[in-house]
Amino acid sequence: MQPLKDKVAIVAGGTRGAGRGIAIELGAAGAIVYVTGRSTRTQRSDYDRPETIEETAELVTQAGGQGIAVQVDHLDPEQVRSLISRVEQEQGQLNILVNDIGAEHFAEFYKPIWEVDLERGLRLLSLAIETHLITSHFALPLLIQQPGGLVVELTDGTADYNQQHYRQALIYDIAKNSIIRMAWALAQELKPYHCTAVCLTPGWLRSEMMLDHFGVSEANWQDATAKEPHFIISETPCYVGRAVAHLASDPEVAHWNGHSLSSGQLAKVYGFTDLDGSQPDAWRYIQEVTEMGKPADATGYR
């Protein structure tokens, strides 16, 4: 069963991490997925990572959908305009927009604002916020042409958690909380067109960068708990991907319009699991551990 067969999605920032997991799971549900980003097999972005948009597109197709890789710098309005024109010409519609562009590698945690590299910090803000605004500006006129469209804004942390906890760096804190408000504001603008916008956060993500950070692979990820016991509640990128696929398949998705959601929360609602059959709920866990006075923070490495 492919509930999203013939639906068209753009996953902006689908090269790695949550974006890749989301693209794959949308493909598994039958969607046509345009995977965008700057890292290709012939050119790396400033992340300087080996993952590419072509790899993600191939994984989408292997999962049962149709993956289409398009190199796009989402800070460049003309490149984004060209992307949307291509989608309109080739598909005639856009049903799902996922904004997952971020810049965690520019964050400097545990430093006050006067000690950070200002150029790095402003670059983080541009990549984490301006890209989302530019992409929505050009993509939403196509998305609202049909009722039922869905916009998913990816961030780090739920609204409740972020309201109570400083995210260990002023600029990072501003960026991630801005996305929560952005989704709420988009929800107001999309409601008259019977379309929905939500903000979504994964839990402690076992992204490629996080696995490298701990010196493990997905096959032996639990070895990292020797160094960081809280990592036991981490999740694969496909977990948040399944959250997006279930939202996009839900005829009552407007119920969530403007809400801040998490992968673990939605797993309980829709009944999906991670690849290993588990249902981690990282933000609830981190909240409970923090309230007991024990530090646990999944900051960064989406």
C-alpha cells in the first residue's frame, strides 16, 4: 500500500540526516520526491561531508518512490525559483514541502555571544532561517493550488522544551525557536487554502554526523552508550521520516495546523515504529531526566 502514490514532495535539505530519512520514507509511501541540497557527487558544500543528494534520490527510488536529485542553494532565490518552475512543469503540482535546511556545524555551543565567531553565527542564521523563508516564498503558490497541502518545518526541540531550556548557544537558540514560530505563522497563512503547516523535531538523531561523533556505525550504535548512556533513546532518521509520511497521509492532518510536534509523540498517535521496532520518545525522556537534575541534552547533529 502506497498512500502517497502520485503525490509530489520537495525535501529541501535532503542530503543527509533527518532530511534523508524523510525523503526515504516519503518514497516508501509512494511519493515523487525532489531531493535538494548543495552536496553532489562532484561538489561538496561547506559541510564537507561525503553524503550527496544523488545518493538520497537513489534511496528514495529503492524504497518504492521516485527520487529526483536537484542541486539547489536555497539562499539563492533564482535557484529556488528555477526548482519550483521545474516541479510545476514536470509534475503540475506540489503536495508536500519539507524545509530541513540547517547549519548546526556553524554553532558554537557553551560560549556567550561576545565570544563566538560572528561571521559563523550570522551564516548559521542565514542557512537556518532565510533558506526556509525563500523556499516557502516560491514553493507555496504551487502548493496552495490544491487543498490538502502540507508544509513541515524541521527544527531541534519542541516548543515546550525550548521555552523552558536554553539551547546552549544564543544564535542556535534563536534559530531553532524561530522555526517553531515560522510554522505557526505559516499555518495562519495556509489555513484559508485548506493547507497545513507544522513544526517537527526528531529526537536524539543517529545521523551520519552523530554516528561519526561517537565513532560508531548504525550497526553498532549501542556501543556509544558506554560514553553517553542517554544515547540509548536515540533514533534513526527514518523515524522522523515515518512521522512526516503519516502526517502527509492523514486526511485529518489539519488538526495539527500550527502545532509543534515530535517524532516520538507522533509515533504514539499513528502507531509507527523506528526501524528496530522501538518507539523512542526522546524529548519526553530528556525532560524527565532534566527535571531529576541529571543533564541530558541532544543539542545539534541533526
